[in-house]
Amino acid sequence: MPSPIAMPKPGQFTEECTIVKWLKKEGDAVAKGDILFEIETDKANMEVESFFEGTLLKILTPEGGTVPVQAVVAWVGQPGEAIPATPPAATPKPAAAPAVSGQKTEVRSQKPAVSASQAAPVSAPVLQHSSTPALQSSRRLRISPRAKALAERSVINPAPIRGTGPGGRIVEKDVLAYLESKGYAQLKITPTAKEMAAAEKLDLLTIRGTGEAGKITVDDIKRAVAEKPKAMSKMRQVIAQRLTQSFSSTPHFFVTVSVDMTDLVAYRATLKAKNLPYSVTDFIAMAVTLCLKEFPAVNSSTDGKSIWWHSKVNLGLAVSLESGLVVPVVRDADDLTLQELHDTSAALFEKARNGKLLPDEMSGSTFTISNMGMLNVENFTAIINPGEAAILAVSSTTKQAVVKNDQIVVRQMMKITLSSDHQVIDGALAAQFVNALKAKLEDVTLWKKLV
Amino acid sequence: MENFDVVVIGAGPGGYPAAIRAAQLGAKVALVERENLGGTCLNVGCIPTKALIACADAFAHLRDAAKLGVKATNISADFGAMMAHKQGVVTQLRKGVGALLAGNGVKVFQGQAAFEAHDQIVIEHRTSNTEQPTSNTRIKAGKFIIATGSTSVMPGFLPKHARVVESRSFLDLQQLPASMIVMGGGYIGCELACLAAALGVKVTVVELLEDVLMLLDNDVRREVKKHMEQKLGMRILTGKPLENISAEAGGISAEVGGEKLSAELLLVAVGRKPVTDGLELERAGLKTNERGFIPVDEFNRTAVASIYAIGDVNGGMQLAHAATSQAMIAAESACGKKPHKNETLIPGVIFTMPEVAIVGLTEADAKKQGRAIKTGRFPFAALGRALAAGLPEGFVKLIADAGSDQLLGAQAVGAHATDLIAPATLAIRAELTAAELGRTVHAHPTFGEIWMEAAHALHGECIHAAPRKKA
């Protein structure tokens, strides 16, 4: 009896996954522990290994296919064995879903993955997203074979042509009329350029020729190919959708203060000399956690009718990687000492850099910090992570001329900007929050107690 | 002081076409030349060597004519008469250039030009090279085009002696030596080596690099070398320098890798350097680069907006036809027409025996760039016309992009190779695919058919060659 290979559930909130690559093909021998395929969720790419031994009899979900978690994607068994006509039902209720370890497949490792853009990390509630790439028009073009052949021969896109055939079908004379109206006969193109355009399925009518007398050359085709729309990764699409949703549906407002980091920077240097490698991020994370306990409304969620005050602080920390940005989450940050906070986030950062973060380590945050301090920026604003009430944007610490006791002095200044959801946070609260944060960061005696 | 729209300095294959083109466009043009109209190319380069090579070719053909049933006895080469033929050709062409310039209303000044400012030069007139200037003329112009060319490099370690010559003096020899060492296996060295060897001179070519004619692909080089060594009987020594050179009344002696060589003459052909002496470029605000060239952009504009530099002096391809192409671009730009960029597809022709020609990408280039290509070769030995003419030596090669089938390069070695490169150049510039070249009807029986055959070969669809055995 062949064994079904099910799509694993890599994260608590993951409801569907896409197979990006099959590493085995039908007929291949499969050993326990062999990597069968690679999947992509909205957070990460990972490899899925087999728990069975035998032969990969049938692939049900091809590369690029998206299926609900637990759906059967393939069968492994002995050659010649019959495959059950109807695979076990897909899409069980998420609540009833067993843990990953309880399934016949296991998430083995994780590849580095882009998880979010500059500030808004992708996390908790899974959003619905379209599985059809935006690039492909879903409407099937009604066109006669002769008309289609002519369009192909002419290397043009027939979609904009108005059809005059039965039911608005595009017929050959429509293509001819279209070509004439567009001055196709005047189009000049070199033979190689035409060949390349046909191979790349470009529309010659949209390409500007830069050769002699406007002739389309190989260079023009190369430019057009470079400008062709490319499908975004599924992850990128999810990010786009979430950020757009957040920024267009959440009334953001921004409050900035300058924090005098001179004393803390100096204190950090003395700690470093004592082999206590606390980072500025650690201090900011601790200060934010303390402030969130003081201002629970900032650590909240809303649906526009109700507000949830979270009793715990799950702190999202955006990490910049070569491949993009990931946002690991420090759970229950309010329970941690500065030392523990440092160790936890350092471990998460390390995992993030090596692409070892598990989806659950990238979800469930209640507040997020985006630190661009190392990227030499004066100030920026971040987009609130959906499901949260605010996000803190931290900029670089630079030497500035500031007025202190009516004297102009050089101080190490850092701008922080809170993006708040005006549905639940008013200006006064945001101002109090950022000033409380500023006070904590500037109060070196506090840190001497916390270290 | 006379004022011109455009002043061109140097009357070689860059300068005189630039002057004529500017005049055609209605500009008031002056051309300054310190030696002869036509420059190196016409007087001491391309043209005189081809005149002599034609003589050597005729001699070689006559000697080889027996296989075509033509018997000639007592044939001999009269070097003096050959030189007279050469001189006749040069004089006629030089006069022709003068007539063209006059016909287009270009005012020609004989003398050395020197900048006095970015818009002014002084021309010093001399009655001979050694004398002090006898008079001078100052002229002003809105635009200048510098086309002063290049001259042979003579390394300092070489003895200064009548037996040590560069290409220019070689073309003025009164009689051929019995033996000759050619230092430098570039195209000038190899052309003159073939010319001399065909007329009976015992020739040894010494090249420091790993091979002669390094700009060609290996298979093409091999074909030329085979003829040079086996048919013309010359020695080609590569990868080692020519050392311990001494020149005495009795002859030249030198060493290559420990081996002693001696000959009556040493021909030095190790490259050419730009000519800017006497121009006083700094007074115009111009500087040459570390190699002595005047740097220009792709429209031949120098660092001074009103001054252009074309041809060998700007450090691009040192070829007469490249200079002429740049001349058109510079002259049109100087006359206010919308400038084109310099052409980048420049064919090269080498009048060795057999002739060689090259254009565009080589296989070696493609390999360096990691570019996927397809090549198609076809031998003259399989071409009816070439066999009928008794000229079965050599082949042509096409190089096309493996993906788009775009023709990217071509090389030819064999009879008429230097003429055959023209259609290949046209096809590459027009971005033709190999398939289209293959579909183009080529008249039969002709040498030109070979490109069609090579295009078929590129796709493995040759009619006139057996399919390659599959491994």
C-alpha cells in the first residue's frame, strides 16, 4: 500500500504552502531522510524530507502548485503498486491539525528567506492571498488560429485588438487592421532583434528603436527584456499585500524625539571593556519593554470595534540580511532580564543570519522595533506590522551640536520615531511613550541597576 | 589672421577625409600637413606595401602557374621595377588626394602646426626637415581635428645602423637583402616578412609573445603559419626575445634563446606610437595620457570641447579605415550635425600569404567572456570556384550567439580573404542571424559562396561537407 506524502504545516498559522522545487522525480528511489521537495510559505523556504522508503510513484502537486497544509502532494511506495483513486481529504481544520512532528513529513531545515520590508515584519494572522500571479491575465483571449499565427509572426501582443468575429473573436483581418493602424509596416528592426523579440514574447509595437532612423536593434531588445515585468516571489507578494493593507487601512501618525545617547554610549564602552557585549539594540529593546508595561495601550491590537491589551510583550526585532529582512520575535520579553534579553535576541539574530529561523520564531509579535542605526540614516518612519498598534523606528546615533544648559555642546544624538495607529493611540499618548523611552535611554543610573 | 570654421591637422586617412567632409557640409576648412598628403597609409604604409605585395604575388603566381598548365621559364623579380611600380601608385594617389582637397575648396598648408591657444595655431614652414623654419602662418578656427597619426616604435636598445630599419625605411630599400630578421610578429612584421620571403629573402620572424598574429584565433593563425613556414620557407621563433643585437658593416647578428642568428637586415616591427611632437598640445589645454595618446570620448571629443582627435593618435584601433570612419563622425559633429557614436565593428585585414581577415568577436574573446557561441567553418578546398582557381588553401569561420543565432564575428584565411570580410562585416553590423546569411542566395561559382556554406555549417546543415561523426 503506497504511503501518502502530505504537505507539512511548518508554522502555527500557516494554512497553505507552495512547492517551489521537486528534488525527486517520479520513479526515483526515495530513502528515509531524503529531501523530497522545497516549499515556500509566506515566511520562508524550507526542505521537506521523506519518512518513507520506496519509489516516488506519483507527484500530485507540480512545482509552483499551492495546496493547503496536510494535503497529499505525492505517493511513495513499491513500483507497480496502485495509487488510491482519491487521496485522503485535504484541508483539515487548522485547530485540529496535529503538530509538525506528528506528521509523516518533517521540516528539516530552512533557507534564508525574505520576510518583510524595511519595517513591517510579516507575522501572525495569515492573510488570504491570491494564488494566481498578477502577471497573467486570467481572461482567455478569443482569437482565431490564423489571427494568432499572424500576431505571433508579427511579434505583437494581440490582447488590445478589438475582435469583430463571432462573439468578439479576433480574426485575421482585425490583426491586419490593427497592424496598419499602428504603422507596423514602417517599423524597422534588425533580423536578430526580431528573432530575440519573438523568443522573449515581446510586443514590437511597444519597443522604441534607437538604431539608425529608429531601427530596433539587439540593444533595444535587451533593454526591453530587462524591463519586462518579473513575478515577485510569493513572499514578496505577501509582504506587498500586508504592507499596503496596513498602510492604507491603518491611520498612521508619526512622533519623533531626539535621544541624547552620549552617556549610554560611554557606559556601553565601559561594559564592553569588561567583556559585557551589550548592544545599543539591547538597551532600546529593554527600554521599549519597560515602557510597554507602563503604556499597555501601545502594546495592543484592534479590529476597529474592540481593543485587546496584550498582557505580555512579544518583541519583534527587524534584522537586515543580504537577502532581505527577517523579524525574529523575542517572546515574553517582559519576563527577561537585560542579560536574558541580550542572549535571546543574539541567538535569534544568529539563527536569522544563518537562515535557521522557524516560522513560529517569526510570528506573534505585539510590538516591533526597526533599527536602521547601522545604516547611517538621520530619521525614518516605519509601517505598522498588521495586528500591532505601533512600531518604533530607530535611526543612527551621530555627533550633533546641541544646546545644553544654554551652551552649544557636542552630543551623541539618536532620533526615534514612533508610528502609531490613531485608532487606539492619540498624539498625547504617543508623545508620552516616546518621551518615557527617551528618559530611560538617557538615564544611565537605570542601566547601571539593570546590568 | 585668417579664420576658419574647421582646421584639420594631419592629412592621412583620418585627416583628409575629415577636411573633405567638413567642406562638403559648407565649412571653411584648412588642412595642415608637415610631410605628404595621404599620410602614412598612402605614402609609407598600406598602399606601398600592397603595391609591392602585388608584385610578389604576381611573381609567386607565375612560379606556381605550371599546375594550371602555364609554363614560364627564366622568371625573375626586378626589385627596382617593383619599387618604380610602387612609387607610381603612391604618386598617383597622392595627386588624387590633392585634387580632391582642391576640388572641395580645402586650403592646404604645408608645415608643422603648433597650438598657441585652444582656437589658434601657428604653422611653421620649412624647406627641409633639418632647417629652421623659414616662415610661419597663424590661423584661427572654431574647431580643430587632430589627426596626426602614429609612427614606428624603435626600442632604445637597438643599434642605430643602416641595417636596422623599420617599415618605412624598408619600403625605400634600393635592393632586397639576401636574409632578414623580422623583430615582431604582428601584422606589419608578418606582411613584410611574407613579401620578402616570396621574393626570395631568407626570413626569420622573432616574436616575444607565445605566437605571431595574436589577434587571430588559434586555428586561423595556424593556417597562416603553416604557409609561411612550409611554402615560404621562413623560420618563426616565438615566446623568446631577440637579444644581443649588433649591427656591423658585414651584417646583423643576434640571439634568440641562446641560438645565434645572423642576417643582412633587421626589420623592426614592434608596434606604433602616437605622433604629437611639436603640436604644443598643452597650450590648447590638452594633455596626452601615460601612453602618449590624446584621450577622447566615443564621439572623438577631447577634453577641450572644440578639439577632436581621430585615428591612431587617439589610442583606438590603429587602422586607416577606423580613422576614416572617425573622421566622418568628428567632421559632422564639428559642423554642428547630431553626432553618431564611433562605429565599434572594425574589420582588420592582413596581407600575409595567404591573406587573413577578421571582424568582430573571436572564439578566444567568447571564451574569455564565458559567452555561449556556435561556430561554422568551411574550407576553400570544398569550394568549386577556389579549386578551379587552384587556390584551395584556407577556410572561413563564422561565430554566432548560441541563443539568438546573431552573427558576432568572422575570420577568413585564404585567397581573397581581405575582400571577403566585407559581406561578413555588413551582415554582423546589420545584426543578421546565421540562418539568414545561410538563406541569402550567393552566386555560384564564387569565392563569396563560402559564407553561405559556413552559415550552414554553423547549424550542422552543410550540403557540401560530410556531416561530422557523432562521438
